[in-house]
Amino acid sequence: MSRILDQRIFLLVTSFVISLQSTKVLSEWKKCGDWECEAAMSRVQATTDYVGPDCRYLNFKAGEEIIVYSKLSRKNENLWTGSKGKDFGYFPKDAVKVEEVFIAEEIEVLTKEADFLCLHGDKYTFE
């Protein structure tokens, strides 16, 4: 009986740690083209294939176009957010090259917890 209880506790702790990692705040600040971060900032092209570590990241292949909506700032300036078709997520800025800039003046705003949730289709995944 105690062995089963130990396994259940282990699974519970493992599940909790994984959920904390998937909702981890990547930065407290981001730069956007408007206060709501809804305006497209630029169009970029992937220079390499990229597969992110979890569902918050945008996966793509070299040559694909991505629309950028925000850029994390201060603590983690390497990650941008954007969309490719109906897929949306974070990706490293070093994996793309800027093709066209839509908004030159960036506004720095605080991130929200919702910025770091996984999106699956039209549903949020709360881990």
C-alpha cells in the first residue's frame, strides 16, 4: 500500500513541477507596436528550422514567413512572439531575419500571466 502511495505522490509532484515550468514567466516586460500588442510589428523569414521546448513556442522550418507581434525585453530579449498561419508562439530572434518593418516605434509594456499560457487552436491550456 505504501509503495502505491509513494508512486502517487511522485506523480503528483512531477505533474506540479511540469505545470510550473509551462507557465513560467519568461520576462516581465515586452515591446509592442501598440498598448494592446495587437498590431503587427514586422514580417520575418525563418533562417533555420526551429522546434520549441513546449507548447508556448512557435515551430517552423527555414524559409517560412512569420508575423511578429511582440518582443520580450529586459530580462529575456532573445524571444519574440509571432504567428505563422493559425499557429502562435515564442521563437528566438536569432532564428529569423527581418523582411519588412511595419511599426518602427516600439512601446514597452508589462507582460501578463496569459502571455505565457499554451494555446491549442482557439482554447487556452491551463496546466
